[in-house]
Amino acid sequence: IAGITQAPTSQILAAGRRMTLRCTQDMRHNAMYWYRQDLGLGLRLIHYSNTAGTTGKGEVPDGYSVSRANTDDFPLTLASAVPSQTSVYFCASSRGEGGELFFGEGSRLTVL
Amino acid sequence: GQNIDQPTEMTATEGAIVQINCTYQTSGFNGLFWYQQHAGEAPTFLSYNVLDGLEEKGRFSSFLSRSKGYSYLLLKELQMKDSASYLCAVRDSNYQLIWGAGTKLIIKP
């Protein structure tokens, strides 16, 4: 593993299903983030974690949850997917809070 | 509210120079970032400005004027591979990043 790895890279999901997007980094960065990117909009922060054991809500947290049990992993869970959650999801990390971001390759999620 | 404005799309010619502008209104300011994002790929870091002035890095330069709430990214000697979206982001007083919608740059031969 080099950098940030996200899985799956692409997924089609029925509405109402539960889905977890995985994110793992090997850079020992303290801060991690989940963004969604939709056409015509800037990246929007869903949840973040400044250090292992802590999480915070971003701009668009409703319908999503995260956990940060250790430094490397930061999964994003959609408890009951809805079509408006169709998007490209990017996980990112930084050495410190608000620093330069390193992004994963993204997970394209389609909710039908 | 917080706002970052960038042109939606720009077109330039291979070998030329292009300037992509970004204006911002945010709750405090703790730095401005530019990222490049090729279609279907992740954003990658280009530059960071926290003080007024020009930061040069090879063919790319970034300028900041905090009093005007303004930045630009200057790309010289354009290459076809520079076709991408360019994202402006400002770090606010809470150290959260506020993102612009991005500028899609099309390079023509």
C-alpha cells in the first residue's frame, strides 16, 4: 500500500441498503477526511477526524457515519442509501489539521 | 456565508499562458490551496499561499492578495497534459477547507 487506498472503486447499490466505503492510509497522517464530489459543486466535507479516536461533522453529514478506531483506517458508512447519495466519494488525509491533502482514487457510488 | 468563485471553464492554446482566477469570501483566512484534478482522477496538490505575493514552481505560479480576497494560478508553456480541472480552496479560521467548484481548462493544439 502506498498513500491512500479506497475500496470499492465503483459500486451500484439499491436504495435502502447499507454500504461501507473503506479507506486506509499508510502515511501515519493524523487527520483524515471524507468528501463527496458532485458535478458543478465543490468538494463537500462529510466527516473528518483530526486524530484516532475522534471524529467530527462536516458540511453534509446527514445519512453518513464514520469511525476512527486507529490511525490508518477511516471507513464511511451509509446506513440506508438514498439516490441523492449518488456521487464520487474521496477519502483524504493530511499530516496535521488543515494541511495539504493527499487523496485516494475515489469511490464512485450509484444508488438506484 | 462562505464563498469561493472560479470561472467554470477556460480554453487555451498549447504553448500559451493562462491565468485562472479565484476570489473568496470566508470566515477568516489561514491559507489558500490550488489542486489539479484530471478527469476521473483524484485531486493532487499544486500550491499553497498564505502570504501576499507570487509563489513560483516550475511552469506553475500562484499569486495571493489577502486584502482583495483574490488569487490566481498562472500556467506557462501549456501542454496538452495540463487539460484538467483546477480547484481553489481556502482554509478558514476553523482550519476547515472551503472549496471552489473548480475551473475546467481545455487545451487546444
